[in-house]
Amino acid sequence: MRMVDLIEKKRDGQAHTKEEIDFIIHGYSTDEIPDYQISAWAMAVFFQDMTQEERAFLTEAMVHSGDTIDLSAIKGIKVDKHSTGGVGDTTTLVLAPLVASLGVPVAKMSGRGLGHTGGTIDKLEAIPGFSVEITNDEFIDLVNTNKAAVIGQTQNLTPADKKLYGLRDVTATVNSIPLIASSIMSKKIASGADGIVLDVKTGAGAFMKELSQSKELAEAMVQIGNNLGRKTSAIISDMSQPLGFMIGNALEVKEAIDTLKGEGPEDLTDLCLTLGSHMVMVANKADTLEEAREMLEESINSGKALEQFKIFIESQKGDPSVVDNPEKLPQASFKESVLAEKDGFVSGIEADHIGTAAMVLGAGRATKDSVIDLAVGIELHKKIGDFVKKGESLATIYSNQKDVIDSKSKVLASYHFSSDPVSAPTLVYDIIT
């Protein structure tokens, strides 16, 4: 088998066999196939696409390029949730304890963030003492005992995907549906979950800006998951504005606590209940989505979900008293309001620019080596559809430096206004099963 023949085959729009895709991924992983040939092949895939079968073969090949996590020792159907990312996306912090409170095992492998704010691990580490530095055996024991645990990603999980992604990033082939879908799904499948619920974002603050693109990606990932024996569904949700009100690590933990108390933002609460209902259904803990949602709502109303969050925090050496005393979370030294310069209805919020403003404060990483300030961030007071008077606060900036002119101007420029009433955006556009 020669790589040049496989490049030619895909260039001409023909489908690869499983053996051919295994040859490509193994050869690239072991440096037997050079970057320039994989670049040519990735560009051929970009233009010619892949069949559903090829996408499953590619995902499986990347899964087996490194370590896989065996969760068979965990009792019950293990369910994972993955978001394609956004601004103020606190859903994992809410969903892990909420779904676990119904007896669904949530064995979550998460990473650190690169961009607007930290990843799930960074956010959890805003809780004093919280640690993800646990062994696989401890991880499995915690899930069996408490139904929820979070561990950091192993370095050797899908190494072929890491290598291929780095190449795609510099060869203009990132925005390829089969390559994106197989990249995301390879990590989820290697992590050992039995069922996967995907939160695919769409809008200005999302990776996929157009609804049609988001739907295509969601369908591709669901097909891959189901073809590889994982019960998979996807919710396409809005990211035309930040989710919830908080952007920043400790701030998002506080918002997750509020949501588990039943006092969180309407959009964040609704999305968590939607995603959580699908997770409960995948785990066979309810007969209908309506029943699953009622069970989740009852868990919040009874305080069971909040108690589960305390157990989850304490089991990983964190201080559970932050749930009742959130002032124990890292606190910023300075606060400054961003005031509206005119009257009007909020017609748009550029979520990605709000995220950049938070990153400038130190809430996220511009590079892998950047150090995150867990205390800083932005709290929004107005969302799309709200009426604002001149001089009213649009947002509050939390900072550990006095000079926040850059972030303040970015936040202000992110808001757009209309003299006519504006409807809030649709939160959930579609569900793919």
C-alpha cells in the first residue's frame, strides 16, 4: 500500500476501506508517512468529504492510536456529555452532580481550557483544595461510590488526533466535517462512556457560526457514535450570546451553585435540563424525556442535586462549604461597571468578543503556558431582548488590576441596540438522535 495512491483515490472522490484508513493513521502516528502527504490527504478529504462508514473507520483508528479508558468496573450505563465550546458554558459543573443525583454514573474526563476561560478542570480548581490528580482506580471507585468524578485527560489519549489536528491547524483544513467529527468522537469513545450526549453550539460565539453547519456536524457525530456502538444524541443550542450571566472560572462555579439551588439563569437552567434529560434517557433511568426532566427538576427543588455537588467536591478533596459560602471562592480585588451609552433594546451581544475581554483580564489562556487568574471575569446584567436605559449597567468587570480600559471597551463594543423590541434568541434549535 502506498500513501500516494491513497491521496489520489481520495482526490478522485473514492471511499477508503478500513484497512486503508488504518494504514494512514498508523503510518502518520509512527512517522512513516510524512506531514506533506498527510496535508495533501487532509485537503482531499476537505474537498471530497467521507462516507459515514469512512468517518467511523477514521474515528476508530484514532481511538486505537493510544490509550483507551476501561470503565467496565463502573456499575450501570456510563454517560458522557461534550460541548463544542462557547462563552459562559457552565453546563458540565451543573450536569455532573445533577444527573448523578438520579443514580446515573458520570465518569468525566476533562481538560484545561485554551481561549476565553478555563476548561472544566480549571473551573473546578477554583474550589479550594479540589484535585483531579487521582489514579484510574480511585476515579472508578469514586464513580461507583458517589456516581460522579472528574479526572484529567491522559497524555496518550488519541495521540494521532492531536498530531493530525496540529497539522490541520496550519494547512487550512480545520473546518472539515469528517475531520472535526472524528476528532471529537475519538476522544469521547476512547474515554470509555457507554452513551454520549453532545451539545453542539451555533452562532457568533461558537466554532460553527451557521445553523446548517452545526446541524451537519451534529448529524456526523451522532452517526459515528451510533456506528461504533455508543448510544449518541446531540442538542444544537444557541451561542449567539454568552450562556448565563457569568464568564470566568470562580464566577462560573458560583453560577453553577445558583443553578443547582434553582436560582440560576433561565437559559443555563433550561439547557442543563434539556441535556440532562437526554443523559438520563441514555442511561435508561426514565421512559420519556418529559419524565426525565421532571426527575431532574425534583432533584433541584428538593436540594438533592446541591447535596450531590457537596459530596462530589469533598470526594475530590475540595472544600464543600463553598456551596453555602461562595465568598470562599477566589475573589477579585476590583469591580467596574460597563454603562450603556444610550437607551434601547439589546439586539445582539458578540459572544466571542465578550470572551476575548474576559481572556484579557486573565480568565483564559492566550497560549498553553498562560497562567489563569481564577478570580477574574465578567458578569452580564443585560441579554438580548432586554431594555436598557442610558447610564444603566450592562456588565460588571471583576479584575485584579485597576486598568480595565481594554476589556471595558471590548464589552461595550460587543453590545448592539435597537429602538424596536427584540425577541430573545431560540435556545435549542434541533435535537439529533
